[in-house]
Amino acid sequence: MTKNTFHLVSLGCSKNTVDSDSMAQLLLRDGYQSVEDPTKASVLIVNTCGFIGPAKAESYRVLGELAEGKKKNQVLIAAGCLTQRYGIEVAQKVPGIDGVLGTRRWMDIVQVVTEARKGKHPEPIYHLPEAATVGSDENGALRVSMAGASAYLKIADGCRRPCAFCAIPLIKGTAVSRPIESIIHEARELRDAGVRELILIAQDSTDYGHDLGMKEGLATLLEQLTDSVPDMDWIRVMYSFPGYVTDRLIDVMATRKQVLPYLDIPLQHAHPKTLYRMKRPSNMDWVHKTLGKMRATIKDLSIRTTFIVGYPGETDEEYQALYDFVKETRFDRVGAFQFSFEPGTTSAPLGDPVPAEVKQERYERLMELQQNISLQVNQSYVGKTLDVLVEGFDNGISIGRSYRDAPEIDGLVFIEGKAKTGEIVPVRITGAMAYDLTGVLVEQGNLIKL
């Protein structure tokens, strides 16, 4: 075992991945080396997820496995969302944890590791301050996570929305935006490192800049980003909030060619009564009007959304309204989740009254519907040409993503032959599956534009 080595396990969403990679940057800068084999690491770190029950269970399982196999000179640090909310409880449930670090001061990872390695402590070291920092006081770590030619860049953290089912504000605190100049600086560094796709993420990207006194923060950020880094090929926006997709934002997406015609806008349901109980925007007239406006203004727009089925009090009528809405609206991508009871949220008094078998049946019906819609939408691209960011090659097939496909959650494009990884190439679509496309490389002079 080398003295200054670490093994870091990142669980949960892409926002957690950014924090994990940022912690790794700080450790590397302090002289540590990253190792794949946990038995060869002097420091074990798990960046946990605590969003819903299954995520908590996975976090406890990974922590338990590392704690059980921990050697005499190793220390185990539990970090992230689960520890921010249940810090002392996590350490009590998993004997062997030496340090507990929350989400709001992840940038203190080196200090926590240093303290944990000083010697035996009667209790784990707890570092769970309430203050959240995502601005300038970050110990110099970039708020990014790179994967090949794509990179996530976190523009804000925390959330001030009152969604009844969600524990994120309890975990992350209120929304705190990063200064535009810091975001632009990191975008330039990513461009210089060869990144072709910049993915802007936050708990609520459309709330960016509110705490900085900005009324149209996301639109302003996109304008300044495209002006300041004009040679960044793709800029993708994730996690927008209904009601905050403004006319100006729509216009920016329509007119700035670097900003992909792709928007992730979790709607969560389609019946006003369900949305009201969720403490979500419940004006479905606005939803229909805005979706129509976006599709009319932004050429070739691809929309991803998510829904929750089985929310407390969801009647057959309410579920049917959701089903009919998905059938009518024909989203490119839909993710669905069965309601997961979270103690401490404002929905907790409602309990979890919808039977598990009802949730499962509703979930399966909705996803079967969307699978058919997705197939039909994909089939409409056959014979057309899409630009594809190539991410790998395997067994004679190049693998990549089009503008319609966010990493890990959407589909892929499988290309006959070998294309250069990291390049954006034109591909003529020859076949369609429910979630993925197939195609062949085409010459620049023979492009069939959408």
C-alpha cells in the first residue's frame, strides 16, 4: 500500500460526479495518487447518494463493504448527500468510518483526510457545516467532470423549490449560483483540454443567477458563454424547471447555434391536483403553450422529461390524465419513477398509500407507451443526417451520441466502421430502435440536412 493514495467511489447523479471529480483534483494537487484497487489505497472515499430509498441502500452497501475490508492503515471517508443529511447515523450504522464530510464543504476533503490520518480517534471526524459554497471559496478546484470529449460544468448548487417529494433542499440547502466569470474561465480551460460538449448542470438550471440579482440568469449565461467560448461545439442544458423557461431563454436557444436544441424539463405529472399536492407548478395551460412555443421556435427541438407515478392520492383519473398527456405530447425521451417515501419532506404526512403493485402497473403502462412513441420518433430520422460525437469503437462499430442524447440517460448512435473518437462527424441514419439509432458515415459534400 502506497502512503498517499486514494480510491474514490462516486454514487448517484452527474452532479455528484462533478463533486467527486473536484475532490479528486484537490487530492491529486496535494500529492495523492488515485488507484483503482481499494486494497492498495491509504484513503477510501465514498461520495454517497441519499436521494431516495434505493440510493441510500446502495450507499450503505458500498460503505459497509469497504469498511469490512478496511486494513489497519487505511481510513474510510463517507462524503456526499447521505452524510449531509444523516451524518451521525451513517457512522453509527457503518462501524469503521473515520470521517464524515457533507455536500456543502466538499472542498475541505484534504483537511478531513489529513485529520483522519493523524491517528486513532474515539469518534469519527464530522465536517458538516451548514454553509454552502459553490462560488469563489472552492480551494481552487474546478467544478467540472470530464468524460472523453464531454464535460459536466456545475453552474449552481442547492435548490429553493418547495417540491413536496424532494429531499434535495434538506441535503444541499438553498440555491447558490456561481459567478459567470468563474464558469467562463472553466469553460475555456475545458475547451483547451479538447472538450467538444459542455453540459451545464444544477439542481435547477433555470434558477441560475437568482441569488446574484439576475432576472434572466440562464439566458444571460448562455449568451456570455457563446460569446466568450465561440469554439465550444455543443452546449447542453440539463434540469430546467417548469414555469421558468422564458421567452428570452427560448430565443437564445433558437439563435445561438452552439446551444443544442435539447432541453431536460422534468414535469413530474400532468394532472393539476397531483401537481398541487406535489407543490409543483400546476398550470397545464402554461405547459401546453410553452411546449408549443418551444417547438415552433427552436428548430428540431428534442425534449426530455420525467414523471412520478403512484404519488400519494394519485387516483385512476389522475394517472389517466398523465398517460393521455404523454400520448398526446410525444416527448423524445421520458423517464418515469415510482414514488419513494422520504421522511422529513413535506409530503411525509401523506404517507405512501398507493399499493406497490398499482405503482408498478402504472409505471409499466407508461413506459410501454413511451417506448412505442420513442421508436416512432426515432424512425422519423431514418434517411436524415445527424452530427454525432464519437465516444468509442468496439467490434467494427463506432459509438456516439447526437444532440438528442445526453450522456448515460438517453440513446446512442451506432455507426458502421471506425470514426475518430472525440470528433463530431456527420452520420446518415439507416435504422431505428426504441432508444438508439444506427447509421453510416457520410462525406461532407453529401450531407442531408434536417
